[in-house]
Amino acid sequence: MSKRKEFIIPFVGLKLGKHQFEYQINSSFFEIFDFNEFEKSAIKVKVVLEKKANLLELDFKHKGTVQVPCDQTGEEFDLPIKGKIKLIVRFGETFNNDNEELLILPYGEFEIDIAQYIYEMIVLSVPLRRVHPGVKDGTLQTETLEKLKNLTASKEVKEKNTEQVSKDNIDPRWDKLKQLLTDK
């Protein structure tokens, strides 16, 4: 719990208006949540808290890179990510975080833990399909890609052979029916 202490913002002592907070997120942050999908990470998170008389508005923005494996080759690469979310904090009788954009804190609360929101924002900004940039532009050379190319080439040859066989085995009655469509 001590690792999350830096992500707790005591808002009671803050004046009305905007307040900025910055965080450097690395792999140790994700260990708090037992999330080990990223080998390395270097992410800068900016949080702007606007304190108003009866509510708080938090704007989260992040930009950085995470090291992930390529879905096609398994090669590790740095994937650039960025994103933002907005959170409104209101005060009520009981704690309620059912809505992803609205958090209701009990009236007596004096601080807010933003670690969970930062974690979710970063994890959700990573695309489902992660492809190494070298695969896209053709500069990456690995055994996996060579094997994929060989298998793809043999598949194309098989498709051409099956097309040729199907053309040879066409019933001549179908040709007469096709002529009816073109005679219109």
C-alpha cells in the first residue's frame, strides 16, 4: 500500500481552481496491480485537478512507450501509446464508482486515490493487435517471418491449382445458363 501513497491526492487543503500533478510511470507501477504484460514502460502522466465548491474535475493525460511482444513474430518492441480520460468527483451519502466517468465519495472524505484510474487509462490505450513496425514496413528479418512467407506462398500455389482444376471440371450446362444472364 505504501507504493500507492504517491498517487493519493489530499484535496481538502487545496484552494479552489486548477492544480497540476505529474507522474513518471514505469514497470514497478504495474507490479502493484499484478499486471506483467509490459516488459518495460516509460510513461508520463499529467493530472489536472480542478477543485470547485461542490465537486472535483480530474483530467488525466498520458504519453509514452511500453515494451510489448509483437503478435506475429514474438519480437519485443517499444509501442508508443497516448490517451486521456476525464473523471468527475461528487460527494454523496455512500461511495459509488459504478460509472466510469463519475465517482461519488462520502461527505467526510478528504483525499482521492488515482492509481486505479491511471492504471486503467494506460492499459486500455494499448491496442489489442500489436504489430512490430518492422513487420509493417518490411525491414524486420526474423525466422518467424520467413516461415510465414514460405507458408503463405505455398498456400497461394494451392489456391491457383484448385482454381485451375475447378475451371476444367465445369459442367457445360452452366455456360449456357451464364449466357442467359448476358443476353439481357
